[in-house]
Amino acid sequence: MSYAHTEVAQIAAISSNRCIGCDNELPWHISTDLQHFKKMTTKQNDSASDSAIQGIVIMGRKTFESMGSKPLPKRVSFIITSQLDYAEQKGLVGKDNAYVVHNLDDALTQAASLAHGAHLDTIWVIGGERVFSDALMYTDRIELTHVDIDIADGDAFYPELPSAFAISAESKQMHDEKSALDFRFVTYKRKADK
């Protein structure tokens, strides 16, 4: 299914009722999950230069703003928004670590091209709700952190997984002392077409 021979993967932490956000923030703070996100979306490459791109992420405008409107370190961000002057508003014009695009197709096409040049085999879709949903048809792999809690007042949710995806790996249940939450990492892969 991949996009121009580059794997498209999604990564998210979701509650038992599929909540991924509340007032444009994560509903919890689990440092092991944040480290997992960083490790998954950053690939250590062999090049000696620190400036080399180590990951490519695609997100919607609100997700970008929830991270303080700053591109993630060592990764290139593609930000999808319908606002035509968004790059100017956020001071992103001419930056080589953040690109503003106006639809998912452009984000995927440009990200795949960049991934090819940077020898990265995966493009990461990191949110939010609509971007996850729109990108499912292009997605090969999904990395979900299942957090054992129901979020009653959530306002952003992860889409239901299509039957085309099956669990390919699962961590043991872990416990976060600070938040007192249990969670586990689960990898879903698209099943091969029969």
C-alpha cells in the first residue's frame, strides 16, 4: 500500500474509548510513551552530520499548535492547514524543517520524496483526528499506545481501525507511576491482500 515505496505509519496514544485529545492537549502525561514516540519517529542514521534529517512527520495544524507551534527536533514536519497564509503567520517561510501544505496528498507526496532523498523508509502521521482518518487508506502500519482509562470529556478521537489491520506485535502491560495509568504498545500491520 505504501506511498511511492515509502512506508506510511501512524502513531498515537489512545484511551479505552479511543480519545486522543482534550482541548488540544494529550489527556495524560506518560513519559515512557513520549520516549516511545520520539524513538519511533526518529531514526538514528549513520551519517556523521547532526543536521541530517532523522524523521518525517505529517500533522494537522492543531496538532502542530499543541506542540507549541515548533517543529520536532531532528525531524521535518509537514503541517496540513487550509489557511493559505499559515506559514507567514507562524514564521515558517524558508524553514527547511517545517513545510505548510494544504492537503494530505501534497503532504504525502512531498514527504515521500524527501524520505527517499534522506534514506528514510517511513513517514509518520502523528495527528490529529481528521489527518489520522484521511491517511488510513495510505497507511501500512499503526503504532498505538493503549492507555487504560476512559476520557469522558475528550474532543478528539482516533478512528476505528479498518478490518484490513491486524495486531503484529504487543508489549506487556506497563504502569506509569506518575499518572498511575496502565498502558501497552501495540503494532498493527495492514494484512496482505489475498
